[in-house]
Amino acid sequence: MTQAIHINLGNYRSRIEQDVKDLIEKYHSLVETNSPDVDEDLADAFIMIEVRKVLKIIQDSKLEKMIN
């Protein structure tokens, strides 16, 4: 059985934050290309909703693997 250990990623929080912002900007530019009249803040909010959904799917998948 694999041993669970605590990993402190707090020191990397600013790097993770920047990566997420870059990801949102990447998809924002795609949305803007397809719908140039979309409000930037609204587009970003919708992108973040989808990112959260995907993160939840990935998290659930990892947890399922740990349980089984």
C-alpha cells in the first residue's frame, strides 16, 4: 500500500496562480476570437466555471483511484 504524505505546495502558490491566470487568458483569447463582443469579465467567469468543473472531474478520478 502506498503511504500518504503531506506535500506543502504553499511555497508554489504564486506560480500556480500565475499558471491558472495564463490558462484563463489562453481560453479568453479563444472566446474573444469566436465572439469579439463578449464582455471580458463575463467570459473569464464562464471560463473559470469550466476550469472548476474539469478540476473536480480530475480530482474525483484521482480520489477514486486512491480508494480502489
